[in-house]
Amino acid sequence: MPFKPNYRQQRNERSRSKEQKKQEKLQKREEDAARRKAARGPEDGEETDEGRSDEDATDTTNPETPDGSQENQG
């Protein structure tokens, strides 16, 4: 006589295979995006760490008002 069907186990196997397919699809999409991005190369609008301007790297520890004087912090 055959065994009773184990519906919970069957459902778990289906959901596990679905999740595996999702992960494979996501990984393939990420690889394709990285390949396209590498083929495109750096664009003019993108900034790299070396390409940051001095304005971007200013020290913000001493806030100044637009007229150039320091704000009163007390």
C-alpha cells in the first residue's frame, strides 16, 4: 500500500524550488547589469573618489553664514 501524501513536504519543495529560481534570476540580472555597466565605462557625469572637487571635500565642522562669519554657537 502506498504512503499517504505529505502535502506540507510537497508545498515546501515547491516553495524551495521557486525561491531558488528567483535567486538565480536575480543573480543573472545583476551580472548582466554589471556587464553592461562595465562595457559602458565611466561617464562624464559620474564622480569617482579621485575626481571629487574641493567644494565636495570641505570641512563642515565650522559652519559659516553666507557672509563668511562664523555662527554664534552659544
